[in-house]
Amino acid sequence: MNNKELMLIAYKVKKHVIDAVHSAGSGHPGGSLSISETLALLYFEEMQNLDINNPKNPDRDRFVLSKGHCSPALYGVLAEKGFFCRDLVKGFRQIDSCMQGHPSIKDVPGVDMSTGSLGQGISAACGMAISAKLDNKSYRVYSVMGDGETQEGQVWEAAMFAAHYKLDNLCAVLDFNGLQIDGNITDVMSPLPLDEKFKAFNWNVIYAEAHDFDSLRSGFAKARECKGKPSIIIAKSTKGKGVSFMENAAGWHGNAPNDEQYAIASAELDAVITELGGVG
Amino acid sequence: MSQKKATREAYGEALAEFGGKYDLVVLDADLSKSTKTDTFRQKYPDRFINCGIAEANMMSIAAGIATTGKTVFASSFAMFAAGRAYEQVRNSIAYPELNVKIGATHAGISVGEDGATHQPIEDISLMRAIPGMVVISPADGYEARGAVEAAILHKGPVYLRFGRLAVPYVNEPDYKFELGKGVTLKDGSDITIISTGLMVKEALDASDILKNEGISARVINIHTIKPIDKEIIIKAARETGAVITAEEHNIIGGLGSAVAEVLVENFPVKMIRVGINDKFGKSGKPLALLEEYGLTASNIVSNAKKLLNK
């Protein structure tokens, strides 16, 4: 898929994010917008053997959204991929919908693991990766973590495990947007330097730009080529990417836009979608 | 019946035995020699994964493996399995209804010398409050073996509570374990002693003592604390009119609470909960601790007499 097509999917995902969070009146737009390009590339290019008619295909590559609060982006990309009807995403967080606030394996087709409690998803991804090794299967496991999430001690337990068992079929992506609910990650509780920490844990550390498909693509290729070590792509991102007033603003971590803000956000995203040749 | 075996010992042997029959993966957190999962590791090293001293990670790893279709046992001391990793058990394993069996050993104060930090007396309470979690507390080696196979055959999360201390057998070698079914070990008409784990033997001894004093005490073993066998409990209450529960656990939230919940909603009778009376354990020899905390046949006897005003 070319970059323009991928960008169109990423912006459709962003539109789902804004629609879902606005209609729910709550949710996490900032971090969902910062991972939209990563999810578009993963689901439309990188991940293999995905089958919308058989979401549990045992040979499929897996994805675990360790930062589970960014579920609107995951639901958006799964809908665009065709795992379920696009309109379902608008039921996000509502009582009569299957679109739970955080991803639920039981409720949403295409979701590979229930997540939401930070730090647990990356461990579950390690579990999937070691299971592939036990069975001599070739599927790969991807997981997106938040930078703030690395403040959870469990992330480092998982980091130790993945390196110890040489899980080179595991590729984590760290959404490095620098912000968490209470502010800058360096003000709240600095996890830096993250690259040096993962290197010290014996991971293959790759740097990428989260909103640049060539950069991401090359990152995933480097991860695939690396043998004997798990890989992590530290993807420098802009929280709120694509909606001007949400960009780089910690306040949009977990807040829904009001009607007026929603109209502005929609118009901005629609303009990009139209420019890319899609229907806004 | 003079032979003794710790339920953790039977657990390790059962894993090794059933490892040939079922596709199991066993995880431990650096305690395999104590939890006895090492018995499985020796036979099936390729399906044993040591997670190091990181119980929280282990529970979520177990969940991840289970999503790929395997039956996973995750073992540690009950303190860490149910306590430290509670939220991982709840959110990574139970909420997604994954096929993970938590093999928790060293439950209760019979852990002994290690003292209060290693003596979980709240684990039944914690685990049974999680939606969909099955909670099993076997009384002897035969029951532990049966419980392991029943847990394998049950689809979904199961918490298995094993002890460190070697305990006498209360069942026969050909014992058939039935998940969710209480077992009447001794019939009786004046009072019922409902017990679990190593307290089943104390309940049987208490029944013998009471018999000599002219009191006919029924003894029921509730190995599956959740889902609990309501019928056997209600029937016993109806037929004997008084109930004592006996457990190696805090009297808050464990077997006594589970039985009380069944009775108050269905057939309220006089009741006393024998167990650890809302205090922490301490270091000491296991049997001395059980004596000091009132987890004995003689304490069941005195409470039974108190309940019957005798």
C-alpha cells in the first residue's frame, strides 16, 4: 500500500476517534490520534494472515494495545479493515454497544487481548510470542505502549522476560509523545532515557517518526530482521496529531470535545481526507 | 490412613501425570521447587516457563499464552498469586475468561516458620469475589489430584489452593472429584460441620469426639468454594439445624462467609465460623500455629457445644 493510501486510512481512523469520543462524551483522543498512523501501517501492511472472516486464525500476527485507553483508534482501524461495520464505532462506551471503553477480546471481533490496566498488555504480548516459539509457529506479535505506561513496573518485568526468552517475534512500539494525564512525562515521573533502558534490558532499539510511513516501515523491517532479541520502535509522535487544538496538549489525554470543538476537529480531518482523495 | 502428603506435592505430581494427556504449559515464578511444579518441569522441560520473581508479569504472560489456545497453569505462593498479582488475575485472566489455572501453594498459616508475610488468609475471599472465577481448596492428596484434572477440563479461570504442610488423607485412593459438589464424609443429625482444606480432617476428628459425647455431627467437605454446592448446605441446615464452618482462612470472606450467604438467603440456622479470627499469622511450627489460632478439632468441638447450648 502506498503512503497516500495509508495516510487516508490513518485519517479515517482519526475521524473514528473523534466521532467515537464525541458521541460517548468521554474517552482518550490525544493518544489515539498519536498512534493512528502506526495502526494503519500495522493492519494494512505489516501484519500477516489477518482474516476478517476468521478473526481467530491461529497463524495470524497478533496485536495488543497495551495502552488500552486508546481503544477508539484500535476500533477505528479494525472497522476500516472490515472486522465489523464502521457505524459500530459510534456506539463507543455506550451501554447497548459492544464497544467497551477499553478493548475487550470477548466483545469486539479482531481484538486479540483485553487491555486497559497499564503494563499488562505488553506482558500478554510476551505470552503470545513465547507461545509461538513453543509451537514453532512463525506469527509475530506487535504491541503499542505509552511512554507514561513505562512508569508501571510490570513493563520492566515484561522487558526482562522478552529478552531472556529471546522473543525476536515480538515488536513493541513506544508511542513517544511526551505527555501523560498529569502533564509532561518528565515532570510527572521521568522514565527517560527510555532507549538506554531498553538497550540495557537487551532489546533491539529502533527510532522512528510516528507520523512518517517510510520511517515506520523501515522500523518494522529492522525489527523483523533482528534475530535473538525483542525489538522496540521508539516512535516520536505528537499527541493529538491531526486536530490542531489537540496537538501537544496534555488536556486532551482523556477529554471529549464539545459540539463546537467536534465541528472544528471534524472539518480539519475531513479536509485532509478529501485532499487525499477520500470521502470526508 | 497414617500416610501424609502435602496437597502441593500432589499438585506437582498431577501436573506431571496429566502433562502427557493434556496440552499444558506450566509457569512458575522462581518457586518451582516449593510449589512442586518442578516435578512437571523435569518431565516436560519444553513446556515449563520460569518467569523469575515477577508474579504480576507471570499472570499476564499466562493470559497471553492462553489466548493462543493452550491450557496454562501459573504457580506461585498463594500470597503472591492471589495477593500481589490480584489485579493481573482479575483483568488479564478472569475478565477475558482465559483458560488459566492458578496453582497457589503455601496457603494459610500452616506455612509455618516464614510468618505472616507468607501466610495468606484472605486469598479465598479475594478470588471468589472475581466474576467467573472457580475456587477449589482440596483437603488431601487424592482430592488435589482430582482437582487438577477437573480444573484442566473446566474451560476458564480456576484458582487452586494448596498447602505446604503434609496432611493426612481423608479420602480413598479411588476418590472421584466432582467440581462444585460437596461431599458428605460422615452423616449426622444434631449439627453439621462444613469444612475445607486441611480443616476437613479436624472436622472428622471433631465429629468422633462429639459422638462420644452423644452429639451426632455431620461432616461435609466443600472442596469447591465457588461455585458452591448450595443444595448440600441447605439440606444439612434443614436436617441438622445448626452449622459450624471450619477453614484455614480469615473468617471474613472465606468458606464461612460463603456458607452464611447461602444459609441466610435460603434456610437460616444457628451458625459459628471457625477460622482465623481476623488477625495476621506469625512464625512458628505449623501444628503449634494451628493450635494457637484455634484451627483444631477441639476448638470445633467446643464451638459445636456452644452452638447447641451443651
